[in-house]
Amino acid sequence: MTVLVRALRPGSRPDAEAFAVVRRACVPAMLATADSIQFDLAHAHPDSRYRQLVAEADGEIIGTAQVGIAHDSPDPGQGFANVYVLPQRRGLGAGSLILRTAEEYLAAEGATTVFSWVLDEPANRAFAAARGYRASRSAHFLRLDLAGGTLPPRQELPAGVELRTGAEFGEDPRALFDLDAETVADEPSDVAAEFTDYEHWLAETWNHPLVNRELTSVAMVDGRPAAFTLARTDDASRYASGMTGTGRAFRGRGLAKLAKNDSLHRARTVGCTEAFTGNDAGNEPMLAINKWFGYEICATEVRHVRDLG
């Protein structure tokens, strides 16, 4: 059987659909549709040098990789390559070939370090170690049964606090960008991130096809966005928290919990049956919040890193 690696064809619906199938099969907690795959490629920041690679076996796409440069990091030369191969098609050399192709591409683009998320399973960790990657931090995927589970009851809003939907910010969500940038800067990560490009955030995040503005909830304090949960939904009644955070000046007041609870209740009302989220293993405050909601860990990934050259 012949395996080859190539770039995903821009505008190819069959390519995008097959890419999404691999992503969902390997990491069900990560929402992916053909539209979102095509959108990610079309709207990637030029400085990210973003590519989507696919591994084919006799014409069938059996593996994928998201590859690029962490352009929003203050530290230059940090690349990423996240590789997934269909479980039933492993052992054909697709993972090795697609990873090698990704590393060669990143090296040519000036990367000196490659970060990769690896599912916390013995075979996957052994694969990474054999190729010179060393384990770093862990992150959990969590799942909540919206159809059959029980959500915490809605809470009475504290004085001076109101809840709004993302849709109410329309095409001028600058205040949400500022809040998102502040929370991302404080999020635990091996690769620091700084959001400074509002126009790109609009294009890549706010207008993303998975983002559901109606289900996004924002806690306002005296008219100012203080906490939020960014909702994502796919075409299979699945909901995911793209980001949940609180501004530094408002932490410790339970506002993120308030916003997330509001979003989850409304998601269930409109027919979402599963909710997913992700947490750095060391982010104890958010893990505690999600446990309070009833989320359970459904998978774990370990960040691996390798120095190129």
C-alpha cells in the first residue's frame, strides 16, 4: 500500500470533509466540520505560515496535520505540528511520513522548536519519544451530557451584574477582544500568546463558522464585560467552550461560572446534546468549575517538544 503526504487542496470540499472525519475520529472533543477546516486555512494569519497536510493511502485520506508558526508568541521560532491518524489505519507509516514532512516545512520557515499535542496513550507517547520529542505539560478534554445530565440551577444575578449574549455585540465586539486578550495572556501554556491584532481576531475568531454568538454568554459589571464563555457548535448538536475567562479586575467573584452556566442552559434549550471543553492539567480553578458543572475527563493530551537542527 502506497502512502503519500500532500497539502490539503484549498477549496476542495472532499479534502475538507475527509480532514474533519479524521479529526473527529481521533479527538471527538474537538469540533470539526468541512466548513471550519476550509475557514481555518483561508483565514490563517500570513505570519503563521499555516498549512494543513494530509496523508493518503491509495487515495484515501487517513491522516492529517495542522502545521504552522506561533506568530502571536513573543518568542520567535516556535512551530507546531499536530498529527492524527485514523486508529484503524495506523501502522502504515502515515504518521512518520506526515510528521517528517511537517518538520521539514517548519525548518524551512525558520522554526527552531516544534510543539505537538500527543494523545496520552502508550503507543502515541512511544511514537513521539522515538522521534526525539520530550513530554511537557498535559491538558484534559472534558465531556458533559447535556441531554441526560443535570445542570446546576440558574443563579440570581449579583447587584450590578447582567448577562448578555455575544450576538448583542454584533459587528463591534472590541470589548470582547480586549477581554479575550487579557485572559489568553494569563492562560497556562508552554507557548506564550499575545493578542494584538484586532482585525485578525475578528476574521479568525469572531467570524469563525463554529462560533455561536447566540450561545456565547458575557457577564457585564456596571456595563463593562467582565467574564465570558465563547460558545462553539457544530452540525451534530455538539457544543464546546472555545474559551472561558474573567478579566483580572473581576476574578474571584464567580462570574465565569455564571456566564458558563447561562450558556450551557441555553445550549440545552436549543437542542445541544453534548458539551465539551478543555483544560490545562494545572489550571485548577477552571477544572474545579467544570467539575461543579458535572464535566468528566474523556481524554488527555500531552504537549511534546523537539528542538530542530
